Amino acid sequence: MRQFLLFGSVILVGVLFISRLFYLQIYSFEGQDLFEDNAIRKVYDYPKRGFVYDRNGKLLVSNQPSYDVMVIPREVKPLDTLEFCSLLKISKEQFVQTYQKAYRYSPRLPYVFVSHLSKEDYAVLQEKMRKFEGFYIQKRSLRDYQTKVGANVLGFIAEVNQSQIQNNPYYKMGDLIGKQGVELSYEKELRGVKGIKFIQKDRFNRDIGPYKDGKFDTIPQQGKDITITIDTQLQEYGELLMRNKKGGIVAIEPKTGEILSLVSAPSYNPNLLVGRKRSKNYTKLYRDSIHLPLIDKGLLRVHEPGSPFKALVALAALQEQAITPETTVTCTGVYHYGRRGKMGCHCGGGIRDLRKGIAKSCNSYFATAFRRTIDLYPDASKSMDKWSKHIKSFGLGQYLGTDLPIGKKGNIPDGAYYDKWYPDFKWGATTVISNAIGQGEILVTPIHLANMTAAIANRGYYYTPHIIKSIGNEPIDEKFTTIRHTTIDKKHFEPVIEGLFDVYDNGGTAHFLQIPGIDICGKTGTAENFTMIDGVRTQLTDHSLFIAFAPKDDPKIAIAVFVENGHYGSIYAGRIASLMIEKYIKGHTTRKDLENWVLTRSLEFEYQKPYLGAPFTINDRREEIVPMPNDNLQ
């Protein structure tokens, strides 16, 4: 019996060993073990990244070949370091530092030793690579930007960091990933899928050929081409007009929500962030603390909206029946409220109805409209909630849900906001009256203002602003084709739009900015500007704001322009908005006087003032400027 038991045990152990060997030989390498086996070298085959086109089919981003020198530290054999460094154009100190960094990362995994070799350097090095064991050359594609504009829109690609590798197993050290702009937003679509080859090595660590005749190798899948909504000619023109100025321009097609132009000034040539000089150039841009070229000011610059916000104050008041289009207010140049409160007005004074109130930007009229709206209910907090709901229905005070990777929600206060601010004080309309003219606690970004303008142009609805037009032959996300309605009835928009039209037409604050043959509706704005200088809150030269859409009855473009330290709304922002509208609709510019004025003016001195201790120009909230032939404003 014991003999049979011993024999059975031997047979069982033998079967287990044979089964295990069979599993290891036949199945184990089909999984993750292939990646763990030190006898198999993994070589990644990187796909070409998808191209990027503008709305008119113009190629914006393509690819160019690039070559990286890779190292596997444990496979490195003694070599002529000086010769190798000479070929790579690096110092011996750089060699040692990079090798140590690679070894700390992993002795057995590939690491980018030198990236972005030129074609010429690659040709010379390739002939001598056999002398440097443990090193090999890996080919990949770098971006080749076919335009010098739109850097904030396009973004750039750079090596992944450790955090990105940990969060996504697709990426390995040395892989490239989209950073900013559409390169980031549509990284998964653009990057494609990399292929991999498994190379069998012998006991001397030499390559002997494909593992199992390439059975487990995969081929790369090229990234998808995408078309974005940007009009490159309009983008170029916007960046030209914003030369020597800081700020942002956002232009939207009201009927679709497609972003026609997204200017952030000052900008930079996107090709600066390609190749071996990318890191040096990025550092230089990052350290520019005056111009902040890496900050997308159309998406991230938060500020008070100023007088363009008055259009929404009017619409909320009309919806709540606090006023009618015929409601009049007599402006004396000062609006009195509370016990001793005063709000100045520079509209010229007189009797103002809604239309004239908008055209002349009368602070007294909109303070009255706001106050009547909040005073509709005994509880100001309840009234504020209703008012806030109307304003937020235009997309303000929230993330818009765009397909751009960055943004800010701004702020639209409600009742709870002020209840928290004034826990022991019975606040009311006069406490928060600055909201009436787009000041106080209201904060927006330029894209908020552009979207708000598109909603007004559409008479009460908008589409979520987006930058993608198509991904190959696939439909875009349905959230970008879904109508979003405001809480304002359509009938209330007409009197407000007539007032916005009068801003240009009937002696309004932008009457000198008319474009022949185009009916434009717009609104000037001037936002106060403060900063801390030596610990003291100091008022700087006001920001220039302007919103507009055109044509009036068939809107094709809605635009918001924000120029930092640009004085009154009609000086810089108004001129730029008018020129952009004409450029888009007509394809050329007839108002050469406006164009020459903008192109020959610089605000650089304004931006240097905090560092020079120079005095600032304070606009005192006045809206209108009448340009003179000898106007030499700098």
C-alpha cells in the first residue's frame, strides 16, 4: 500500500510540474509576464499624432520626425564617454547626471537619455551606435506647427511626469502627452495607440530576433485628425491688433457655439515649445511675470464685467416686471441711495428710458432697475435668488462646460452669499447696488461675456462654447449641439437689442465705431483695476471692455474684448471689436483709421508703471470718448 502511495505521489508531483511548465511555455507570456521578462526587450513603435485643421481646412499642426537616445542602465558596458558626449553634444557632467537619474528611475527599464536629435545628428550617431551597448535610438514624431498664432488654442506636447504615469498605465517614462489647448483636450484622439515589438535576447544579453516570430507584436494605430472651429485669419488679425497689449478676445458663432477666435495677448510662436530648446523657452515664458504669456487670458482672466452687464440687469428687471421698456428715469449726474450713498453717472443727464439708458450707459437708470427688482419682495435674499437665477441662466457664475482644459467659474452672488456676508445686518438693494453696473461681487471671464453676448444675439438661448468641429468622421459630443435656454422670455430681448444697436447708431457711446454696411449691436465697458503695491491696495488705470454682435437681425459673430489698462471701453476694446467683426463678415477692413490707431498704440508703459512708480490714469467710470484728429493717447 505504501508503495502505491509513494508511486502515486511521484506521479502527481510530476503531473503538477509538467502542467506548470506547459502553462509557462504556452500561456504565461500572453499576459503581463512578457513585460516582466528580462530576457525580452520591449521596443515601442510610436504612431503619428493626428493633424489639426482650422474650420476652413487650413492645416495648423502636422508632424516632423524626431529621434531620442534611450538607455537601459543595467545593459550599459564601458564606453568612450568623451566620444559619446561629443556625438550627443553634451558635457560629461550632463552624461553622468542623466545616467544616474536613469538608474534611479529603473536599472532595467528604458529611459530617455537625450531627446529630439536632429536628422543630421541622428545620421552621424546611427553609424556608431554599435559601439555603445545599452544605448539605442528610438524614432518618434514631434509636432510641426504650420502657423505662428493660436499657441493658447493649440497647446503643445511634452514628456509625461511621474504622476501622469501612475494615473495612466498607457504612458511610460519618455512618452509625450498633450499640454494645454486642444493637444490636451483631445489627447486620447490625437495620440493614437503605440505599437510594441518583443525582442528575444540570449544569455549574453544580445538581441537574437523577434520573440516567437513576432506573434505578440502589435502595430501602432495612427492618431485621428481633428478639425477645430477657429478661423485662422480672424485669429491672426486678433493677435495683430493685440500686439503690445495684454488681454483676451473671444469670438463665438451664436448659431452653433463654435469659437471663432480665442486670443490671449501677448502670445508666442507655438514652435518655441518644440525640440531640444523647448524646456529653455518654456522657462523664459513662465518667468515673464509682467505679460504672463502662458496664461490664457480669454479663459482665466477674472474681472468685473462693468457696463456690458447692464444688458442682463435690464433683462432680469423686464422678466420680473420691475420695469417696462417705457419706464423712465431722470438722471442728474448722481444717483442717491440709502442715507448718504452716491453713484456718479456721466451719461450727460436727462430723461432716460431703457433704450437710451443702454445707449448712453446711464448708471442712474440701471441702479433704479436693479433696485426695483430686488425690492419686489420684502425679503431681499429671496429677490436676490431670483435675480441670480436669471443671470446664471446666461452661463455666468459657473463653468461653461467647454471642451477647453481650463477655465474659471467667476461669481454671481445670490441671497445666501449676502446672508453670509451680513449675518447681523438687514441688507437690501442699496447695500449691493454696485451689482447694477457690473461691479461689486460680480466676476466674469471674457468667454463668459462672449457667451452672454451670443445668448442675447439669439434672443434667449445659446450653445455651449466649444473648439471642436469634427473628429475624423465622428459626430461631436451632443452637449455641444444641445440648446440651452435662458430664463428670460424672448419678447424682452428686442428692446434691449435696440438699445445695444443705438450704442453704435444714435449718438451712443460707440457711435464713432460704426462699420459701413454692417448693423452692429454693442456695449462699452470700463472696469476698475486694483493691485497691491508695497502692501497697499492701489488703483491702476482702468480696463477696457466691449461686447458686440452682428449683424443685428442675423447674427454671425458675437465677441467680447478685454484690454488690460486700456482706459475707457470704446478706446481700445471697442475699436478692436469693430475691426474683428468687419474682418470676419467682409473678409477685409475698410476702417483703416481705426486699424492704424490700434496698430500704432502700445500699452507697455502702463504695464511697467507698478514697477516704475509712475502715476495711473483713473477714468472715473466715464464711458464715452470722442476721438480727435490729433489724438496721441499712448
